[in-house]
Amino acid sequence: MPTAQATTAPTAAPTSAPATTPEPTAALGDFICSYPYAVDGNAQRAHISDVRVGAHEGYDRIVFEFEKGIPALDVKVGTPPFTRDPSGLPLKVDGERFLVFILRGGTAVTPNGRVTYDGRTNFRLDRPPLVQFVQAGDFEAQSEWVAGLTKPVGMTEPGCIRVFALTDPDRLVIDLAAP
């Protein structure tokens, strides 16, 4: 489990206007390129309602949407072989470098067993930086996802990310900088 903590919780967009996905600007914060990385959430348990992945000019974006609240997030460098949680079965992830995203308290299942997200859990972009984004597991209110990335030229780490939160609806946004 990563030990570094971000100094602030994710920022939230104003709730008075309809939420839109903003384009990257300096106001969204800097990209970070060192791991482990962690950011606090605002909910002990947040139920995933949607996951989206998209390619943009200069970055790829991963969006986790939640029914209510945003969980804490840990990001660490991953090394194959990967396994599915809780089964321990092998998980193949394409890419040359890997980041593992752990949503602490982020889950697609409520305590009474209601499934809040049964959509895609394996996304392929097949372009830099994101090649594949796949769920490794959702167990005991913790969801784990692995990003397979292209190898950035001249970088020792997998790549740089920017993480921020939006509200109305609650979303955790992860931008992966293009090499």
C-alpha cells in the first residue's frame, strides 16, 4: 500500500452549474510523475455507478463516477504478473509500463449486495499513453484497476497523472499525460 499522501483532498467543481468534463488547464493542477501517490476521498464507501475511458489530444482520461461521495485513491507502479482479486487467477494486461489504481472504499457492490455498476471492466485504447485499462478486482469495498501504458521516452516511471474530483455527479478523474 502506498505511503505517500497528497497534501490536499481532491478539489470539487461548483455544484450550482451542471457538471461538465473540463479540458486540461493549469487550474486543474499539475501532473505528478512519482509514485506511490495517494489522495484522500470524502467518503468511507462510495459506490461506483460508471467507468469511462477516453482518448484526448495530449492525454487520456479515466473517469470513475459514484452514486454518492468519492473514495480515497492509491496509485502505485505495477509489475506483472497481475492477478484477479479475490480469486488470484492470472490477469493479462497489455502494455510496457503499468500503474495500479486502488479505490479504497470505492466499490460496485453495496453492503446488502446490490450491484451499482455492471458495465465494462476492460477498456482498450491501443494508443499512447493508455493501451489497456482493466479491473483486477472488487472485494471488501476496495476496487483495483490496472492501466497498461506505453513506455514514455526518457522516463523511468510509467508516466505522469493528474487526479481531481468533480461533483454533481461525484466523479474521480485521472488524466494520463501523453508522452
